[in-house]
Amino acid sequence: MQKVNFGEALSGTLRHDPRFDRDAYLFVREGLDFTIKMLKKETSGAGRHVTGKELLEGLRRHALDQFGPLTKTVLNHWNIHRCEDFADIVFNMVESGILGKSEADHRDDFKGGYDFDEAFVKPFRAAPRSSHRRSAAGHRPSRSAGAADSSRGTGAKKLSSGPN
């Protein structure tokens, strides 16, 4: 098999299918390397072929590691909105000779892999606040209009022109 120049092959791929940013292809290539290392650690075995589902998981983990809460924004900027977009990038790279594939590899391996909001947004959402300060009725107890503000000492300056 003839060795392919990555830069030249990628330029040809981008001319043929300009939907995705150049950085998207670079990210997928890095994500494949990340996935291979991840699988070696998990299985303590030698290198083997990576399935579409394994690559999706590796890409998810790698993206979160690289971009944190901005992951979905970065991927969307590169025109990646769903797992099937990763499939298009991978198979464009296969067609240009950058990546290899086995007879068992199909675009459908990426179909419905995960929801981008669940995978890339949900991990960074703030947990719901505890309601331990709320009363049994579900709202904070109110102070009466004449109650003193305990946070102001006797020497505190008044911030409004109304009564204390």
C-alpha cells in the first residue's frame, strides 16, 4: 500500500466535500489516535481495528477533554451536528486513502450513536439547587415590612430614603 501524504489527501478531500472544516478532519484523526490509546489501556492488548461505536466514544471523550463546555459549539462551528457527520468525515478519509477500513465497517455504524446535547452539554449543566432553604410551602420565608435587617448593624448607613 502506497503511503499517502496527509496534507495533500486532506486538501483533495476538502475540494471534493467542503462541508466540514479542515480542523474537523484533524480532530477526527487525533480522536482516532486517542481512541486507540484508550482501548489499549482498557484491554491491555495490542492494537486492533477500531469499530465505529468505539471511535464515537473516543471522539466524545477526546472532545470533552479538549474543549470542555465549548465542545458542542466547536463541533457545530466545524459543521458537525450529529454522529453521522463523523461517519461522513471518516469515510471521506477512507476514500482519500488517509484511513483504512475493514469489510465490516459501514456508515451505519455511526447512526444514532449519541445525542449531542446529552453527550456534550449535559455534563456541564449545573445541578439543580438544593431547596433546603425553602419553607414547606416551596418558597422562601418573607420578612415582615417592619422587621429589622440583621445584616446591618446599628451604625450601618441607610441606602434608601424609606423607613428603617
